[in-house]
Amino acid sequence: MPRKRIAVLTSGGDSPGMNAAVRAVVRTGIYFGMDVYGINRGYTGLLEEDIFKMSLRSVSSIIGRGGTMLHSSRSAEFSTPEGVKKAAAICKARNLHGLVIIGGDGSFRGARDLVAQGVPCIGIPGTIDNDIACTEYTIGFDTAINTAVEMTDRIRDTTESHDRCSVVEVMGRKCGDIALHTAIAVGAFAVLVPEVPFDFQKDVIERMLEAKKSGKKHFIIVVAEGAGDSNKIAEAIEQETGFEARATILGHVQRGGTTTQRDRVMAGLMGYRAVLLLKNDEVGRVVAVRNGNVVDYEIDEALSMKRVFDLDMYKTACRLSI
């Protein structure tokens, strides 16, 4: 019986823990007697056949590194029906029995298109935003939060020294999870997220002026990038309250750095589960976390799920920020 041949790629925005997931896929595949291949630069590399065989030593010492050793990109060609058919033909010509795709919803939609063309695929959620509906946790989220908390703690030092307001912008165009978790962890005065409408005058300005009366002299406000322009928010705060206000955009520092323990462990468990599914010919599925356990869903079911923002946690954050 011929050895199974599987490949792994990373797609979309990079996230800490992708390397740990790649390592888990490679080593699990080899453990089960498979030939494992890496695909550079996501779907772009697949279309260009930038594919190479991996070994146990290919993934040595990468478990804690941020980014992705396989690199990543977004492919305009793959987003077309012709591109998908070309990619499927390449997989079949190379006798690939399965493809593990590490990325977000867009990457999973690509996986679903390949499955429709007869290519067995398994998705692993890797994105710092924690915005994939089928899973309560995505690889990279914990590292991103820890980075945001560390940076905000440093900002607080100068905020306190100068009796000012610091508006700290974190990543999250459509998802406020990084902002929410960071705000609770640093004891922020306010948190603004795209999922919850807010009255800037009432929820920020009036609360700051009231806190000023009780002797509060410095403020940290955490803003998800999708909730508003942090520079304009800082300008409005300074004009309305008299506090000197500065905006700091953390940006891509949240994507890099040493991967946390939680992300390494979850990446390992998810990578193992993905290969086990391919070994058992259970394909067209997405690995996920539900109630703290690693599970998997049929890919159409996973993509049809609606994400629910944790409103109770948001309310808790607001009540703690008095």
C-alpha cells in the first residue's frame, strides 16, 4: 500500500503558533508513516508549485517562533474558479492525499472550494483576532493579548508620570476580543469594540469628567481598530476634558514575538487532530475548540456558524472600570 502524501500551508495573516502547528502536522504525519510536504506562501505557492518535502529536522527549533516558516500570502488567482481548478489539478498530479490549511475564514473558504474539486482538506484556525465562529479559540490569540498587555503596561508608566490619557489601539477590525481581554487585564478605564455601539460623549467624556472630580488623574482607553480612529478619539478627549491625550497604535507588534505556552499547546493539539482526521479519511473538516476540548466540524457547518460576542464579559469590563 503506497504511503499517504499530505501537505501543509499557512494562509492569510500570520499568527504566533502557526509554526507550532506546522511542526505538529509534520511530526504527526511522519509518526503515522506519511510523506509530508510544505507549501510556501499559501495558495500562491500551491499554484506556483512551490512545494518541498519535509522531515523531522525541517521543523526543529521552530515551536516558539512567531510568524510562519512557510510564509504566507493572499492569492488573487486562487480566488477565481479557474485558480481553484488549477490548484486542485496540481494536488492530484502530485498525488497529495490531503492538505492541512492553517488560517482564518478566508483560508477555510478556499479549503471548501478545493474539497468541492475532490481535494481532501482539513482546516486549523490560526488568527490573532479570535474571530472564527466555529471555535472559541484561535491559534495566536493568547500571544497577541500578552503582547498588547505588555505594551499597554509600558504605556501606563508614562501616562501616570504625566497625568494624561492614553488611547491604545489594538488590532481587530470586526472583532473586539483582543481589545476586550486587554482592557480587563490592564484595568483600562474604557474599552471600545466594533460589536457594541457606544455614545462617545456619555460613555467616555462624561465618565472621565466624573472620575476627574474624584481625583483620577490618568486614563487608559483601549480601542479596537474597527471601533474608531484612535487619533481622532485622543483629540476629542483632549478638547472635551482638558487632559493631555495621546494615541498609540500597537499595530503589527501584536503578530510577532515568542509564542506563549497556550498557543504552543493548542497548536500542537490541533495539528495532531488534523493529521489524525486525514489518516482516518475524515476530510473536509475544520479543527476547533469547544468547551476547552479539541473537536472538529464539517467545513460547511463551520463556515455557516455565526460568531457571538461575549457581551457578559464586555459588561464586566465596563463595571470594573469605575
